[in-house]
Amino acid sequence: QKEVEQNSGPLSVPEGAIASLNCTYSDRGSQSFFWYRQYSGKSPELIMSIYSNGDKEDGRFTAQLNKASQYVSLLIRDSQPSDSATYLCAAQFDNYGQNFVFGPGTRLSVLP
Amino acid sequence: KAGVTQTPRYLIKTRGQQVTLSCSPISGHRSVSWYQQTPGQGLQFLFEYFSETQRNKGNFPGRFSGRQFSNSRSEMNVSTLELGDSALYLCASASRRTDTQYFGPGTRLTVL
């Protein structure tokens, strides 16, 4: 069974600090990985996608992928209170069965 | 390019009734997936449609059904509503089955 796991949190960091969010997945056939941000009562919005091993940076966000360890992470630098939300990790598996699987999400709280 | 739209945004029904929710994907997108999200729960996959065919289905009872039209618009139907069906129903579209999913604003269903 294809699974994506995350710590549910809450993860609390002070304003200006680096927030580190982690995700593991069960299927080595996974090809693409995504981070979504979801504010309370709203729908998920895409932050970043990553397909290759290594780091990918976009502004204050850096996604890291290690396929050998089946591990994906998201770093948020200079965290702001507006970053307080639930962060969902998703994996796109091989094209059979449900091919887009979401983790349960990690709730991040950035304290002013 | 317009985003994913869902109608209605809010819905209140009573137990035993049925409901139909609508999703219009981003122009050119042919894949539509539906998810249920309840408080404290992650995204629970309902089903995925591509080119008018249901490609995958999650572990939901047969009361939940859907369809996709030739213009890629999709509807989902829930019959014989139960209190536990109260949730945020999210639709996501992608240009292909293996591409990034983009979410609509959701329909919040309350069953009384």
C-alpha cells in the first residue's frame, strides 16, 4: 500500500527562524513530490514540486529529496506568522492505482 | 487562466437527502480528482476521472459516485446523506494524470 507519512505537529517556531518539515513515503516507485500549504478552512495551494534528488529553492522555501532514504523535506527560512498553516506532502506514484497520495499534514505555528 | 471552480461553495442538507457537487477544471485539464476532508483528518481520496472514465476509486461506500463530462467538468453525488458526510469536498485538476494537481476552493457540506 502506498503511504506518505508526516509528523502531525504542531511544530512551533519563533518568527525569523527556520522551520523544517519532513515527509517519508513507502514506494520506491514514486516519481514526483509536492508540498502544499493549507490555511484553516481553505483549500490546499501548491508551494513547490521536486522530481530529482537534491535541493530545490524558491524564495524562502527549499525542498529536499532523497530517494534512497525515501525522504522529502521542506525548509522555510525567515519564518513569518503568515506561514502558520498545515503543510501537506504528496507523492505521485507509478501510474497504477491511486497515483497521487497525500500525507496527513504537519501543522506549523510561527510565533511572533 | 482561470483556476478550478466548484459549486456550490456551501451546502446544508438533512440526513437521507442526496447532493450533487460540481467541479470545473482549469481549461485544458483532463484529469479531475475528488477528496473529502474532515476536521483533523487528511485528504481522503474519493475518485479520479480522466477523459470521462473513472480511473481510480478510494475506500468509500457506493453512496458516493461521480462522473465526468466531455468538457472535463465533473460532478460527484452523495446519496442517502449521513451526519458523517459533513466535510469539505475538494476537487483537483491536472493536465495529465501524472501532473501537478491544482485545487478548487472546495464545497463545504453540512448534514443536519
